Amino acid sequence: MLTLNYEKAASFVSAAELEAQQEKALEALDTLNSKSGKGSGFLGWLHLPDAIAPAEIQALQKAAKELTDGVEIVVVIGIGGSYLGAKAVIEALSHSFAALLPSRSHPLVLFAGQNIGEDYLSELLEILNAKSSACIVISKSGTTTEPAIAFRIIKKHLEEKYGKAAAKNRIIAITDPSCGALRTLAVQEGYSTFAIPGDVGGRFSVLTPVGLLPIAVAGFDIAALISGAADMAKITAEKSLHNPAVNYAAIRNALYNKGKKIEILVNYHPKMHYLTEWWKQLYGESEGKEHKGIFPAGVDFTSDLHSMGQYLQEGERGLFETVLSIGNESSHLEIPFDEQDLDQLNFIAGKRISECNKMAELGTLLAHVDGGVPVIRIGIQQLDAYAIGGLLYFFEKACGISGYMLGVNPFDQPGVEAYKKNMFALLGKPGYELMC
């Protein structure tokens, strides 16, 4: 269901160096599976795919159907892990121009609370004034600034447009199971709710209601997504060098020890952009601690070859690439023959677009390796819910292993609070005045 090829990266380290990191990765896998390492209270994601009962999936599907009955737009409010996982899956599985399709069987999913953009929220309200809408608000505490601002605004809009009694049926809250501001509000107002498991951190939460409900609302098969993750959980539980998560963690740490401090996730499919964004948070927030960690970046090829290609080919050599490769595209489109051939493309007339893209992928890989860039390749057969579920879990498992190899706690994020304290002080929040 997933292939990992690190041959074009292994040549940048010695066999002994790679073997040492593989042994370290197997030890880290033991630590992860035994729940004996740092942050072990946040390992609920580890066995989550097998722990989700069919009744839970059915409850999410039922809630999605009820929320979207007669609704054109569902606004999902959240930030970080509370929106990136759902956004990544929905974008990967959606029609590229879904918003422009003349007829839709499911509502359009839009996002808010992932920024503090006045124009963004004002323009969203313009759209909601003209369309029927509902809302999913996601926050464990209910007090995270960006989503809390957005929910105040969307809640007010729904209550003014539909009346307070009807508005509550257009809102679902996904929050802490027992406490917090959003849980309190949901109980007071009578919102339907789903719980964020207490032992699952935000960036690992895509296979909880946090990700599954918005994905179901968008019309995609969450049972297949979970099935793919469950199969990958079995593969990556194996303590052997056949385990792709072990080998991915090992080779990236071997390269890190050789001075490769930046990992660039490369995709050749436009629908994978937000999966890259999800991956960046997963690895950046998990590993970037104690002045350690590989810096995660991302590019969309071939587009970014026309903006970043020169640097990647001949710039500083402190980076490596991990290429996400998709085997089969769902469409079939060939390049037409042209009698004049002014663009000199008749040599590829009759070829599929995907074949040209694959040759661009291979040609770039060879050029970058020749230019001193190690390249890891991760392949999946096609963009469907099953394959994406497996890919998400693979990255989560490898991230836990890699974080333990670095010696950090992969499941906390203490540095995220620093900007918030300064922002609160500058905005005059009571109790933060002395921070300025």
C-alpha cells in the first residue's frame, strides 16, 4: 500500500552510519509501542485506527448527513491540527474545481479560525449571507484565540440569520469530553458534540472526530480512510527493517547527523499541497525542541521548479528531499497533435499528461541527486481514501519514532505559547500586563 525507496539518499551516508540509525529507530519503536517514553500520555493515536468502532463511524456519518440536510456551505472552525488534517484529506480527494461545479451532492466545506484575517472573515460572511450554512467548531479548550474569534462571528451570524433556536441545530462542537469553555457553551446552548480524546494531541487528531466529521461532511468515505490507517498500523508495528516507518526515521536522522538540517517534502500532484502543510506541522511541532530538529519545508512541483529549482539544484547543500509519488491518476488526458507544431511539442503528442509528469519527477530526482541533494521517495498507488489513510498513519508513526531518536518529547509543544503571551499582553488581556 506504500513503498519507501531511500537508495538515492543512502549513498550520502556510510553503511555503518545508516545501520546505527536503524538500530536506534528500532529501539525508539520499542519505546513508542511500550508507551515508556516522554509524552506517553498522548499516545492515543497509536492504536486509534483499530479502536474506532463501526458504531462511531456510523454516528459520525449520521451527524454529517443531519447537519448538511439542505445546507450549501459548512464552515469548519479550527487551527493547526484542528483543521490541517481535514483540509489535507478533503483537498486530496476533491474535484480540483469543486466550488465551481454546477451541482453538488454534498456541501462545500470552507475553513475559518486558522488565521486572524479581517478581510477573510468579512468576505466569508458575504458568502454566508447568500448561502445556507452550518458550522463545525473544533477546539479542546474553546479559548484558542483564532478559532474563538471566528466562532464568535459565525455563531452571531447563524443566530441572526436563522434565530437562536434553529441556529443550535446548525452547530456541532468537537471539544474536550468533560471540561473547557467550548464544552460549557455546548451544554448551555444544546449543541450536538463529539469528543476530542484526551490522549490525542491536535496534530495527531485527523483520525478522530476532529478530522473525520468534516471529511464525512465533504462526502468522503471515512471507513476506507480508517481501514487504510489500520492496515498501515499493522505494517508499522513490526520490529524489523521491513518496517517503512523505521527506515524513514532512520535515513532522515542519518542525513541530519551529516548536516542535512532541512527536509523538503516534494509533491507532483496539485491536490497534495495541504497534505504537505499537515506534514509540516506534524514534524515541525513534534521535533523542533531543545534547539534540535530537522526543519520541514514543502514545494509543489513542477510549479516550484520555476521558482525554487535553481536553489535546490545549486544552493546550500544542507537539505534533502522526500518525494511523494502517486502511481495512478483517475483521469485520462492526452496531449493533442498540432499540424504547425510551433510550440515544438509534437514529440510528446499522444502521451498522457501523467506520463510527462512522471518523467519530470524522474528527471528532477536524477538532477538533484547529481547536484548533491539526497532524495527519499514515498509512493502510493492512487489518491483514494484508503491510500491517504495509510499515508497519514505512516507519517505519524515515523514522526513518533524520529522524535524519540532525537531525544525530545514528540508530543508536546511548549514553544507555541510564547507568541500568545506577548500577543495577550499587547492586546491588554487582564493578567498579562507585566509581559510587555
